[in-house]
Amino acid sequence: MSEPLVRVAIIGLGRMGSTIDDELPAGSPAYSVAAACAAGPRLSVTAGADIDPAKRQAFATRWGVSALYDDYRSMIRQERPDLVAICTKGPLHAEMAVAVAEENVPMIFCEKAIACSMREADAVLEAVGSRRIPFNTGVLRRFNRAYHQARDLIAAGEIGEVKTAVHYAASNLLHGHIHSLDTLSFLLGDPQVESVWGELLPRDLTIENNRLDKDPNAIYQVRFANGVEAATVPGGAWEFEALGTGGSVRVFNNGGEVALRKAPAERRGSWENVPLPPVPATSATQFCLEDLVDAYETGRPSLGNIEVTHHLTEACIAVAESHRQGRRITLPLENRDLYIYHV
């Protein structure tokens, strides 16, 4: 007997919901939620909501979906989907995540970051966590097989005791560094973040009235509770490296390749490359959505569950708070109302 279809409804029928695959090279793994659902046997897009009638019409034409709404609450109440994907802009994420949870939708995907402030993130944590809803966000390196290979090597002790981890690339804070912080955390096994130091760029940027109306670039250094230090370097092309007492693991070219270097026992100060099997390219979005289904059916936490997501959102916003106060910030963050607009 075949497994029952998981009925997916999408809120926001633009890039992540429907069209971002048009921007990728031909033959790339499915990236949008709709394309990821079409790529697998269990996920079926059955409804969509958007306030823009042109986007609704384009979505209907592209995906053959007829259940279209201008109001997402009406869509949920009429269609009763199994999984709702929130693919709107940042300022709407928290409000919509709370509303979707209050409709008792079984599974939720929400684009990143989940909130613009910790006050909003706390509301999402309460709404989702109290109902034990499997929850993942669009931090898709967490669902990329190359980063799983790197994490498994680290967990197996292939580089000895991990001392530090590094992200390479300049990026803005909530739209970009929520990815880098999440990936660093994932590679290390999601230890708790103990404290955060950060600066916003330009360094003379002033936060007025506890609010930023533009998502600024940032640099940071974090200390995890297990003693590992991690930092971002504002250059390069989205690469990550973990360095230990016996070698390093680096993910090159935005997940395109994993490299392992180890220190030979007979020679100090020189690391050698260790061949690794290639990781086939697969759809991280499909993996993300299927992880929700598996979490729902087995009762285990999803890989990007709301507790992990809330904690890393707090670490990200703490970068801005560190800049505002000019000092290292220990979590939990006292200032729950610092607001950072992001798209």
C-alpha cells in the first residue's frame, strides 16, 4: 500500500514559493517549495495564497493548482492542509507562524528569519512549541547533504577535538547570517550559544529607538557552551571550516565540495588531504520538507525544530545588541524588543 499524500499549502507565491528555480542553472535540484513538492512522491501542493492576483494566476498556470486564496487563514480553514509553507517577506513571518500554529496545522515550514525581534520570536516559540508542531525554516544548508557529510566527520572525531569554526563571506545580519550561524551550529552538533560579540557595518551605524529599518551587514564571534569559538570572516564565497586538534573539515563553494585534512601522527605542522566520496547534489528544500513529515510520523524533533531556531535567532539578534552596547552579550538576551527589518 502506498503512503498517503501530504497536502501542502503555500503562503506567498513568489520566489521561494514558486519561481526561484528559474534563476538557477538548468538541471539544478528543486529549490522552490512547489518544485520540491513536485520532485518527490509524497508531497503534493494543493493550495496557495497570495494577495497579488497576478501571482495567484501564474501559480495556477505553472503548477496546476486551482485552490487559490487572497487570505491565507481562509485557505487553511477551507483546505485543512497537512503542511503549510510560509514564503512571505520577513516582517510577516512571526505573525503568520503564530496564526498558522493557532489553526493547528500539523507541520510548518517558515522562511528565515522567523522574526524581526525576540519579542516576536518568543511568540512563535510559544505558539509552535506548546502544540509540539514539527517546524523547519529556510536555512537550507542544514538540509544539504554536503554539510551532513562534514558534520558526520566532525562527530566521528576525524579532526580530533574541535577548537574553532569559521564562516567565510560578507553578509547582512538577519537575512544572511541567520544562515551562517545556523550552519556553524549544525556542523558542531547544535551546542548552546553562550555569548556573542558583534559589530554592524559600517561601524559607526547607530541603532535609534531600538530599531533598524534596514538589515545591515555584520561580523561576529560566538562562544558555544562546549568551549568552541566560532566567527565569520567578511570575505570569500560562502564556505565553512571546522578546525580541531587533528585536522580540519571545510565545505567549499557553497556546499559544492567537502575536504578533510588530517595531521599525520609522525609529522607535526603539516596536514594532508584525505580523499572523500563525492556527495550527490540533491534538493535541500525537498529534504527539509520530508524531514518535517518524518518528524511528524515518528515523533522525533525536526532537524530545525522551533527550539533550535529560536535559540539561533536570539544569537543573531544578539550581534546587533552587542553593537548597540559595545560589549559581548551573554544569552539569554535581555532586550527582547530590538527590531531589525529584513526582507
